[in-house]
Amino acid sequence: MNKNILVTGGLGYIGSHTCVELISAGYTPIILDDLSNCKESVHARIQTITQKNNIPFVRGDVCNRNLLDNIFSEYKPLAVMHFAGSKAVGESIQKPLLYYRNNLETTLSLLETMQNYNVKSFIFSSSATVYGEDNTPPLVEDMKTGSVTNPYGRTKYMIEEILKDLHIAEKDWSITILRYFNPVGADASAMIGEDPNGVPNNLMPYIAKVASGELSELKIFGNDYNTADGTGIRDYIHVTDLAKGHVAALEKKGEESGLHIYNLGTGNGLSVMEVLKSYQETSGVTIPYIITGRRDGDLAASYACADKARQELGWSAKKNIHDMTLDSWNWIKSGNS
Ligand code: WQD
């Protein structure tokens, strides 16, 4: 029986870890990736981790309609998981047109092709950033979204609105929106992990490069927030927990028509200093840092209410910050990045 799942961006950070969990759950990911922000070697590593060969990989752009037609004709996917997209907040402020074109056009191309091939199960990689700055954590799925402070976040918000309108127009779709908090860490094998091009924007990959000696010191963006130690609080979630959340969503809601929205977070907020302390403990490396001014657009605190995914998907995050920093450090030490 066909258990093909089309995974766009399937060689990227979240996508690759989700492919590992899909295979472990008995599915066959059909990986589509343009390799704009990842390496083709991740494909072989997914197969090595899972001991499954012949996992289809198609190099290409999700906007290429002919390519999508060929993929849907050949593989007849049961569902689509859509990870492909541009995701750097800072870059989106510099290049808004690129972000609107890429993130919106890929999604619309995909949804129209799904319509044409009567594939009506869609899982979308969204982000807690859609909660914007007007909501007070713990963040709950039915809170008002949209007060977003950057083009990247606005593309996620706009796509959620597109999906809500599609649900209203075509009730037979199963549409699941997964709002990620802060994905960190790496597969326990240390064969895949976060491998951003250039200098990382996000906290943990930046700390990792300081720990490895590639960068000299961490800049902590402000310690004057209204938090216990003055530094920003976020809900860090191990990427493997996040990946398992996608499989849970597919299995519990993938065949249930309707619009399903879930936070994928731990429900636990940690400060920059707490993350730094954990990284020092697991790596055994002292991380030099300086305190600088706040980063534009940053919130003091953002963390999930994780109840709905636990109640409806039977999923919750299992790994703690020690696991996250240890797996991140093992990935950096592995030399596989
Ligand atoms: C975390 C904390 C910073 C870097 C971003 C995106 C969001 C999502 C996750 C995709 C904050 C502080 C960071 C550094 C620091 N991505 N920090 N020095 O901003 O919560 O969310 O990534 O969906 O959309 O906005 O994550 O890791 O950048 O920052 O002090 O060099 O670490 O101020 O408090 P963020 P982050």
C-alpha cells in the first residue's frame, strides 16, 4: 500500500529530521528540495540513519509546476508536508519581495497541484512568530494572530490565512498548521543537524560555533528585559521531538477533514543565560559573551501552551535542554556539518 508523503524542503533542518521519523513510522518520504539552504549529502545520511535505501529525492523548485505534475503522477502522495521556504527574519527585512515571492508562490503552486491530483491532506510548517507581539505567553492556538514584526513572519501569517480560506471553500481538505517554537539540537546519530549557511542568526547554532572556536564570542541581545535574569525567554524544542510531532499530526489528523492548528513547543520557557549555562555544562567549554543592546523585533518572552497537541495528537516533547545542547554539541564535534 502506498505510504508516500511528499516532503518539500526535505533535506533541510526540520524536513530531514521529519523524514527520519516518517521512515521510522513506516512512511516513504518523497523528498523535493532545491538545495538552496542544505547539502545533497543529507539524503544519503537519512538513508544511513534509517537503514532504508531508495528514498526518492527530486532536486527542484516547488514553483516548477511541470515538476510537481511529474512528482504527483509518479508517486501519488497520500499527503504533503511543506517545509520549503525562506526563513531568516533579518534577511526577510532586507529582501521582502524574495520572501513574499518564494514563500507564497511555492505554497500556492503546491496547493493548486494538490487540487488537480485530488490530494487533500496538507501539513504546513508555520511558526510561533504569527502570535506577534500582542499576545502574552503561554501562547494558545485560538489567540489572535497577525501582529507580526517582519516579512518572514508575515508570510507565515498570510499562508495560514490562505489555508483558512481554503478550508472554508473546500471542506474535504485535511489542513494542519503546526506552529513551531524554537527548534534546536540534532539527531542523536549526529549525522544530520542544523547547518545554516553563513553566520547563524539563531541563538543555539551561534553558541555552537563559539563553542567550536569558529566564532569568538556570543553577543547577548539585551539583559534588561522584564525576566528573571533580564535575558530573553523562548520555548526551545528538540528537533526530533518536533519531527515526531509531524508524524503524530499525520497519523491523527491526516485523514480527518477540517482545519487543525497546533503549537509544537515544550510549554517551558528558558532564558538565554540558561541555554548558555546548559551548553557550557554539556560541551565542557566556557562560552565567552558580551551584553549588547536589544535586537529589533525581539520579544521578552515567547513560549507555548502545549496542551492541545498533547490532548488531540497524543504528542508532547520529551527531551530537555540538556539533551538539546548535548545533541547540538555532538553534531558540531562530528564534523558532519
Ligand atoms: C532566541 C533568543 C534573542 C541570537 C527566531 C525566528 C522565529 C523562529 C525561531 C522560524 C532571543 C537571543 C539570539 C544571538 C542572542 N524561526 N539571541 N544572541 O528570535 O526567538 O526566533 O527563530 O520560524 O521565526 O524569529 O530565536 O534564536 O534568534 O533568539 O542573545 O546571537 O536568543 O534575543 O532572546 P527567535 P533566536
